[in-house]
Amino acid sequence: MARRSSAPAGKGPSQRQLRVGELIRHAIADLLSRGAIHDDVIAGALITVPEVRMTADLKIATIYVMPLGGGNEQEIVKALAANKKFIRAEVARVVNLKYAPDLRFREDASFEEGMRVDALLASEKVRRDVEGN
């Protein structure tokens, strides 16, 4: 059975989804910067939270994380998932919502995708097309 998107086809997230996602992103970034999550894997890494995507009903937050400098992304995602209950309680305390969203942690691949696009743009074949030769 195919999964259906919670947003209408061709439309992006609503202003409310974006606003709540940003509030949750700030709350989690604050937890990470304060060292409030007591886990050896998390404490030993500088972690950035570039994006949080909310479902239309605001019940699920997908949090994209990336350690600065790269490396051991999977271990960090597993450690954050293991501490999900604590993080969710702290987010619920900071962000005033009717329901505390379920948190799902994922690796952020946007940096790698950006580097791939930069490499393509710098290639000789693309440069030749742009210059019109």
C-alpha cells in the first residue's frame, strides 16, 4: 500500500508547520549546546540541527541532524533515538503545543547533496555548456 502525503500535491508545508518546526529545532539545538542530554556519543560530538519537518497535524517531527566535521552519523542518530523520551519531554516543556510531537531522528544529507552539485558545476563538461563552446 502506497503512503499518502499529508500535504496536498504541489504544496509545501504551511506557515504553522514551518514555525513549529523552527521552534522545535531551536529547543533541540539548545539542549545539545547545553549538554543536557547525558550520553557519551552525543557529549563527544558537536551536532547541528539544520532542519525539522513537521507533519500537517503536527504530531510527528522529523529532525535532521549532522555532526560538525562529519563522521559517525549513524551512531549519533541511534543515541538521539535512545534518548528520545527525555528530548521529547524537554521539547514539550519549552514549546507550548496541545500534543508533544513524536520525534524521529534522521541523518541530514543536504550537505553531501550540495557538495555533489558543486562538483557537477565545476566539471569541464558543464563549464563548456555554460560558456557556449
